[in-house]
Amino acid sequence: MRIAVTGASGFIGGAVATALAAEDHDVTGFGRRARGWSHPRARYRVWDITEGLLKGDRDFDAVVHCAALADDWAPLSEAMRANRTGTRHVVASFPGARIVHLSTSSVYDAFTPTVMAREDAAPVNHFLSSYSESKTFAEFEVAAADAVVLRPHAVYGPGDTTLLPRVLEAVRGGRLVLPEGARVPHSLTHVDTLVEAVRLSLRGPAGVYNVADAEPVSLADVLEEFLARRGVKARIVRLPYVAAFQAAGLAERAARIRRRRPRITRYAVSQLGLERTLDLSAARESLGFRPAATTLAGAELW
């Protein structure tokens, strides 16, 4: 099967492209950086999806669209250009191909807990970040295509450059201060779980599917295990959600005045301090999705 993978130079795109190439698919990875990804049985091409349609070979059976700007503090115009317009260019570049679009659970309402959300809980009409808004509009861009939309939450695993590394950066003086102490249920998504969902989506029925590990877990328990595996001595300290949300709002206002990035955002507080769990029934029933349990095995080396 001839498969194009956008965002192959990133964490998720690289994992997807490597797994598919290892299975002897004819894979071409695309990314903005020269030499951003490599595999002995695959090709890599430079393509900035925000600049326009792909030039050259566009004859692929399927496209796994992983490229995105995953930054909740990005200006809305920048996020829209990368996520909405970029997705538009991807769909137009590969007419007739199966599109597997990597979306996000962030399209659900960030202002309230996500409690075993089903896919019809989105779209919403209010947003807490440019990331959520732009990824919502990116989903609209694939609506008319032969597409599978996957909505994972909190992707982690080998090669993670965002979620768990930021946890380590947030440790100060042996303390990790988190809204509600992160003692809330979350549906986390191991990168291998997401890769398996992509495999199933290449030939499965079109539609929108939540993707996550088998069962929700306590976010605090996972973070405590991660810190222990990495040899970091730190205790999680609870900050009430309302106080954390208000403090983040003040930090955002100060950051706008100073034209710098805030240390914490309201979006980040909402993701850490409220329940974020997903109903996986649709993926199980339609795709045959059988996810494994959340695991940090090997996290010592991530």
C-alpha cells in the first residue's frame, strides 16, 4: 500500500511512518525539516503544508495526516494557517486517497470535564485555546473526503517531546504543583496504541473515532510513577482548580502585555485539573480497536 505520512519529522508522525515502513508498506514521509525522518525502506520529502499543494508525485492509496501546530498559545491566525489551511492543502493534494486525520480530544469542551465523551460531543462553539479551535476547523476540512478522524488524548511514549518532558520541567524544589493535584481520571494514549488505530483506519470504515488506552487511569498515579522511573524525587502538591484557573488567567494577561509566553495557561489547567475520559465504543465496534492498558514500561529511557 502506498502511504504518505505528513508530519513525519515529529513525535507521532515519525512513530506512524516508522511502523508502517517496517511492515513493508511503500511509505513516503513528509516534513518541513530537511532530513527530518529516515527509514531504510522509505523515502522522505520536504513539504511545508501551509505553503500550498504538494508538487510532484501525489499518487498514494492513503495519507496519514499527522502534521499540526500543537501549541495552545499560538496566535489564532498562525494556528489556523497550520491546522485548518494546512489540512485543506493535504486533502486537495491527494484526491481519491483514504485520509487518516490525526485530530485531538481537545476539540471537546475545555471549560467542563470530559466524562466518557462520545464523538458527537464535538464540535463545540467556544474554545479555550487556538489549538482547540484550529483543530476543530481542520476536521471540517476532511468532512467531504474518504476520511477517518482519530481523536486521541495525551499521547505519550518513546520519543515524546511535549507531555511528559513538560512534567519534568515543571518540578521545582522537589514539588510539582498541579491543579487538583491531577487526581482526576484521564484516558491516556500510548503512541503504540495510536499507531494501531492508524493501521486499522487505513482500511476501516470512514468516520470519527476516539482513541485511547483500554481504561482511564488516575493522572496523578501515572505522573508519580513517571517521576519515580526517571529518578526524580518530587511530590505532587494540590492547587485548587479555581485558584489555578484564575492564576493562569492573570499569567496570560501579563504575558500579552510583556509579549512573552505565560508559564501556565488556562487551557493547560483545564487539561490537568478536570476529568478527560473518552468512550471508545465506536472504535471498538467499527474498527475492531483493541487497545492495551496504559503502561510506562521503559519510561526510564524516554
